[in-house]
Amino acid sequence: MGSGTESAAEELKGHIVIRDLCKGFVDKDGHREDVIDACSVEFEPGRLNVVMGQSGCGKSTLAYLLAGYVKADRGSIEIDGRPVAGPGPDRVMVFQETALWPWMTVTDNVVFGPLVRNEISGAEARQKAEVLLERFGLIDFKDKYPDQLSGGMKRRAEIAQALINSPDIMILDEPFRGLDVMTRELLQEYYLQLFEDTRLTTLFITSELEEALFLADRIYVMEEAPNNIRQALDIDLARPRSFEVTATERYLELKQQAMNLLYADSEITE
Amino acid sequence: MSDATTTSRVAPRKRRIPRIRWRGAASIASFFVLWHLAVVTGISGFAELPTPVATLRAFFAEYITDAGYWHSWLVSFKRVLYGFIIAQIFGIPLGLLFGTSRRFRDLFFPVFELLRPIPPLAWVPISILFWPTNESSIVFITFIGAFFVIVINVYDGVGSIRNEHLWLARSMGASRLSIFRRIMLPSVIPSIAVGMTLGIAITWNVVIAAEMIASDSGLGRMTWEGYVSSTPEVVLIGMISIGLAGFLSSLTVDWIERRMMPWQRNR
């Protein structure tokens, strides 16, 4: 699995091993549909793993299973050798639509995790939160309510809210969807920089190829059950990356390869 | 000269005189004019009624200083307040229980749904039989008026809590109790507010009718007595008073709701 960095990999947390995972839902008519079927895949720690696929292919379900919000029908998910049994602060999720609690100020949203676990005092938590908010350019908005923030600010607040828990894994489920292009690119750079500073194991779900290529160490192509994740593509673009990377020849090659993977099975019908 | 230039740079303060809404004012004025004309020309049905001016005159001459009149206000307000508050005290927890406990819902929701379609006023006779005093039976009917709306709204509110909001709290390691207190309760506050808005309107509806049927005091009774004693001014003063009382109650409830939801203030 490692590419010559075994010693570094040892101290990295968040090695995700998924074996024979199955999850189906039963609709109103009692008809059962498998969203994830016998899916086995491994996400390496300290890497920015991107899962790509069209909507409805079960990307979110995979994220919910990993986060522990829903239970698998069969199979297992292990993180650093321990099976996932319910949600926990070691893997925090940033959702498609903002999940900030609207009745709490930005600071209260951020300090919620450490305070609810009684880890540190209120003053300490506040201090920690302010450091994070400062870093994410939100310090002037710390006493605002989420609905007073722009879409991009909400996303940054949510990342701060997740990071304060010092998670081993960040799960981001199409986090920048619905934002305008400029905000989106800015946030991609934000997250990229954060990742390159911390090497925080990430599962990043997206349906945008450019986003995937720009961020990923590896792109996993997800399709509908029963062949959920069969293919992956290593994105060997040098880090730290900047948007200039998108103009390189290697980027364009990878993009071509990725498109071939993504559209290999889809038939264009007229 | 220099003074003039410095002051001119400062933007003129906006004067806080609300712009009069001419259409609205015209609408209200023409209502009273038409009422007056209808009475004066004796259009059928209006012949018995006093003109707006006569009503106003009666109000200022006889009612504004009359202790009995203000007592009617007090009595009705008390009934609405008690019924409304008791409905909140029982209704909010019940709605929460229906929303959170499947077992509780399975056991008691059918009974609730059985009773819910019965209009509050249909409870009047049994209420009088059941409760020891007249006052308590009227408060009970008012309570019924607000209770079902509040329960249903809170119950709906629990159902519409976003999964993400609960999940995120679980990810953070929140206990069931803190999830309930910090996530579920605030989530249903907007629904409680809707229940309160609807509830206060219904309580006024109900209390007036209940007073007409089963009480010897209150604004509803006063209005009814105006009819019985063939003094239409009293009927009109009663109606206007009731409208005003309902309006004031709604304003108060609005004010409380805004304080319950500070995060919605600067939308």
C-alpha cells in the first residue's frame, strides 16, 4: 500500500479498511434496493482520498457508514484496526448542506464538541475556537449566527467546528457544492493548504472532476451497486499544489485518464 | 463657513417619521364612512345599528370610565392567559414525547387523534359537568382550544429536525441528554412559536363563545348582553374590544417569540 513512506505512515492515523460492505434501503412498497453491495476498498492514512461518482451512486451512504450514522447490513469498516461502531469525534463530517446549528453563534457551534465531552473548560475551548476562527478568517464573525454568514463562511466555520475535535479523519460530503465558482476555488485552496499542513486523513466526496484532480492524492471512482468502487487513479501531482497545477501537462493527462475511467461504461444515447 | 462645509459632509440624519400608507388609511376611513352612510340611509339590517360616531360617543360617555367594562377585559384576559399557559405546559412536553418516543406515540397518539377533531366548543357541556366551578370549565375549554394545535406543531417540529443536526452532535460525542437539551429543544422552538401564534388566536375565539354560552362575565358575555338588552352600541363596543384584545395578545405573543429565537432576528 505504501509508496516508500512506511515510516511516515506508521504515525499517521485514519487507515480505513472496508470489507464486503453492504447497505440497502427498503422503499415504501417494501422493495429493497442495494445502494452499496459487497464493496471492499482501502483508504490510506495521511492522504486526501477523493471519491467521485454521479449522484445516486451511494457516495453519501458510504460517508454515513464511515461516520457511523447508519449501520451496515453486512461487512465491516475498520479504522486503524478498530471496527466502526457508531459515530465518534475521531471522524467528523462536513455535510453537503450546512449543518451548523442555527440557534448557536459561530463560537458556540465550534466549542460544542470539546465542551459536550467535558474535555476542557469553557475558557480554554473559547480560546481554541478563536485560534481556529482567526485562521479561517472568521474572527470578526464569532458572535454571529450561522444565518448571518455567507455560504463560504459557513463552510469554513464547519471545518473549524470539525477540526477543534482533533479528528483522525475528516469526511467531507460534497462540501462546496452549490457555492459560486470563486468561493468554491477559494475553499478548495483553503482545504488543500490545511491538508498539506496537517496531512489529516481525508475522505472527500465530490462529483466535480476538476475539484477531485486539484485536491486528491487518489481518486476512487464510484459506480452504482453492485460494482461500487472498482477503479482508482493516483494523482501524482506534486505538493504543495496551487491552481497553476491545472495548467500542467501532467494534470491534463490525468484528467484524460480520469474521464476515461468515469465515462468508460456510460453510453451516450441520443 | 468652515462649519458649514463640515456639517454638509455629514450625511443628513434620516428622520424617523413613518410614511403614512395612504391606501391603508383611505381604506379604513372609507369603511367607517360606508358604515355611517349605511346606518343613516337605513339599508336593511343597518337600521338597528348605531353610527360609528354614536358608538364612539357611547364608549367615551359610559364605558371608558366604567369599572365593569374593564373588569370584563380582565376576566377574559385571565381566562385566555390561564388556558393558553396550561396548554403550553402540557402541550409542549406531550408533543416532544410523541415526537421522540415511538412506544409512547403508539400507545397514546390514537386517543389524541380521536379527541383532536372535536371542536373546542363541543366540550362546553361536558366541561361544565366535569369541573366544579364555572370559571374552571371556561379555562378548560380555552385550554382545549390551544392544546391540540400546540401538541401537533411540536410533534411535527420534532419530526422535521434535520438528521445532520443530530448526527453532528453524535459525532461530537454528545450524550442523549445534551442532544435533547442543546439540539432537539432549540430545533422545535420555531414550531412551538407557530403553535403559540395559532393557539392564542384560537383561545380568543373559544373564550368569547364560551362566555356567551356559559358565563356571566367577560367581553363575550358583555357583547351578548348588549344583544339581549337591545343595546347595539354595547354589541359593537364589545366586538371592537374583543378584536383589540386579540390583537394585543398576538402582539405580545410575537414579542415573546422573537425573544425565544434571537437567531432569527437579523434575517
